[in-house]
Amino acid sequence: MGTDDTKNGWNEYSRLVLAELEKINKKIEENTQDINELRQDLTKLESIKNEMSEVKGWKKEVDEVVSPTQMKELSKEVDELKTFKTKSTTIWVVVQIVFGILATLFGWYLKASS
């Protein structure tokens, strides 16, 4: 009977050890998955960091050519030129229509007076 108790105690203990090992294995798998996700996030962050470096380099090059204030003024001038273009085109069309109407009326007048 003494050996049966020892075997039963060992069986119980081995089951407990096996259950703990399974828990530890599960935790290790979860940690491995978390580490892989962190690596992916780090890769994304590295990509963003590289893009930011490129943008900073581009900004530095642009700042060497034109300052932000100058760029704002230039944008304002372009908007004013667009407005002027629209107004001048509209005026040109109206003048052409008026001259067309006047030429037609003058032609009718000449026919009527002859």
C-alpha cells in the first residue's frame, strides 16, 4: 500500500507539474505573439521615422528657396491673378458681344438707309 500511495502522490504531482508547464507554454506563446506584434509596430514606426526625415529634408530645401511668409504672399498673389483673369475674360466676352450687336445694328441701319 505504501507504494500505491507514493505512485498516487507522484501521479497527482506530475499532473500538477504538467498543468503548470502547459500554462507556462501558453504564456510563452502569448508573449511570443506580443513580441511579434511589437516588432511589426516598431517596423511601422521606423517607416514613419524615415518618412518624417524625408519630409524634414524637403522642408529644409524649400525653406532655402522661399520662406513660409514669402510662400503665403505668393499664394495670395496667385489667387489675385486668377481673379483678375476671370474678370478680364468676362469683360472681353461682354465687349465682343456688344461690338457684335452694334455691328449688326449698324448693318441693318445701312440697309435701311439705302
